[in-house]
Amino acid sequence: MPKYYEDKEDDGRACAGVREDFKACLLQHDCVLKEGKKPSECLKEGHCKGLQVSFFECKRSMINENSMVFQHHRY
């Protein structure tokens, strides 16, 4: 579930909202908090997979969008 913060500064980076939710999911997961594992280890175990995919898709859409702009200017 996306989280929005009124008093938070704008990140300004692409996919900032999904990035924030993905990061929060990993850092607040029992795998990190209770088991003491690194977020990267928990990610390999499949935790927060939906947000990982969403973040990847968002970043990929930015790449596709940029490459489409440049393709129109090639002669």
C-alpha cells in the first residue's frame, strides 16, 4: 500500500514513490527487524517482490520513454 507524507521533501528522482515504498517494505520487514538480516538478503528470499517488480517496471518505462525520444531524431 503506497504511503504518502505531507511534510516530506520531494525526492525529485524518477519513481520516487515506488522507491520509497520498496525501501520501507524491506526495512520494516520481520526478516530485517527480527532476524537481523540485511535488506539485500531478504530481497533474495523474495520479500517485497511486488514492490520490487513495480520499481523495476517504473524504471524500465523511463528508459523506454527516453529511447523513444532519441529514435525520432535519428536520420
